[in-house]
Amino acid sequence: MLDAAVDAFAERGFGGTSTRDVAVRAGRSPAAVYVHYDSKEALLYAISLEGHMAALDCLKLAYASSEDPAARLHAMVFAFSDWHMENARLARVVQYELHALSKVHRADIVSLRRRFHRVMVGAVRDGIRAGQFQVDDVNGTARALLSLCIDLVRWFDPARGRNSRAIAQLNADLALRMVGDV
Amino acid sequence: MLDAAVDAFAERGFGGTSTRDVAVRAGRSPAAVYVHYDSKEALLYAISLEGHMAALDCLKLAYASSEDPAARLHAMVFAFSDWHMENARLARVVQYELHALSKVHRADIVSLRRRFHRVMVGAVRDGIRAGQFQVDDVNGTARALLSLCIDLVRWFDPARGRNSRAIAQLNADLALRMVGDV
């Protein structure tokens, strides 16, 4: 059901999709969404939570993959870029339909997003502390590093056959330049 | 009418907005959209064209502002970042509702987007030719530079009082690092 909803929302937008569309796409009866979710918004919230948690796990796993600040940041930007290309549809829905969530649900997701920021800030600080990175604006640089990865969902199209590993590698190399890795 | 449409699409998404909503928001009669546009899709196309043309003008103007490759790239990333923060609502609609355009209209917008890429590629090549930039993947780096600016529309919220000039300045400084400005 969640997969069907992601496909439907990605193609027609949240506002252009009915719960009936989602149910039919999932091969279920028209009212089947309501067996599991109170509303279309609750379905979007479930997708947003799942997407953000999976992306956060990916970022934290990469953080833990190395003790060296440069290798660690490289791994994080590689993995996070790769995640956004591998999960482009899910990520697009999660990123672009935030406005459709209720106020309370939106606040949950915004809180989750701060955790991405904190992990990235931690990685940048590690490198500064070790004397390897030269960064004045840690918060702003962390946001820019996340931007570089997340914006892939806007333009990356797997159907066009671009090499996602090469793109993730380039982003990771650019990230080291951005933090003034010496 | 275009302003009202941008506001409506930004708040509820293209699929969640009717032409009646747009007309009423513009203080017009419910059918007033059809005086000027054949369909809701034609209205979105007009907004997309206007938004892309304005952003492209901004980028080209900044390109022409200096002869020095580093100063030029810095000016471009500053101006393009600033444009996306100043026009966050318009840019969000233009970026996120591309899927709602007809095939022909979408192809027009995709062609326009290639022009942004060409301008940025030109700026990177200028710096390489002058021996100032060190870039292996010119196309990929140009895309990453544009990403850094465009992704601002996803998270920048003028209501939160962040300093947009400081963000544009940071992005421009990061851009010079990304191209290995020496």
C-alpha cells in the first residue's frame, strides 16, 4: 500500500491523488486505504516517517563507518547521495509534499530533519577538531552538504542512464573541497 | 492572476488547487482563469516559463558582471542563490510541479533548464582555461553548483528570519572551493 501511494503521489502529486487511486493501484478494493490509515494525510505521514528514518539510518551508518574525519565525511556524502538516487521517488514525495501534512505531523518531520543536520554538523566539527577541515560557518556548511545530496531527487532520472556511483563519488569529492580538507 | 496561482499552487500543490481557487484568490469571478488561459495546465506553464526566464536572466547577468573567472563564478552563485530565496514560492512551484505539465510543455522547460547548465559549464570552463580552477568533471560540477543554489527553495523560509545575504555569500564561497580555485 505504501509503495502504491509513493508511486501515485510521485506521479500526480498528493493533491491530485485520491485514496481510491492508491487502493486500486495496490490491487485492493477502493476503500482499502481506510483499513490501515485514518486519512490520505495519515498515509503521507507514514511514508514521510519511513523515508526520513531510512535516510537517517543511512547517514548514521556512514558516519560510523570510519574514524578519520575526511574518510567519514566522504562516506557520508557518498552514501546519502546514493540513497537519494536509489530512492528518488520516495524521496521526492517526502521532500515536496511536506506542505500537505497536518501541523502536528509536519512538526514531527521537521524535528527529524534537525537530526540529519546534527549528524552532519558533528561530522564537520570532528574534522575541524582534528585540524583537517577549515570551516567558518559550520551550520551553513552542513546544510550545503546535505543540499548537494538531497537536490539529486529533483533532477536525477534513473531512466536517463546516468551513472549514479560516479555522481555520488563526485559529490563526496566536492564535499571534501567544501570543508577545506587539507 | 499569475501571483494568485503561484500562492495557491505553493500552498496546496497543483493537484489540490482548482482554477476557481485561483480566480477567487485573485479577486475575480470563478471562471476568470479561462479568459486568459485554456486550462490550469496552461497557467502552470506560463508560471514555469516566467520563473525559468527570470532565473536565467539573473544567472546570465551575473555571468556578464566580471571578466575574472573567480569573481564571475562567485557573483553567479551569489545572485542565483539570492534569486531562489527572494522568489522561493515561485521557484518551488516551478521546480516541484514539473510533472503536472503536458509532455510538450515539459520538454520546453527541460530545454530551458539545459541553458542554465550551459551558462554554468561556460563559467567553469573559463576558470579552467585561465588556469584558476581545477575540475575534472565539468558537467557534474556545474550541476552540483546549480544544486547548491536551487535546493534553497526546499528549505529556506523567509519567515524564520535567516539572513539570506549570508547564505548567498556562503554558497558563493563554497562554489570557489568546489572548483578548486587557486
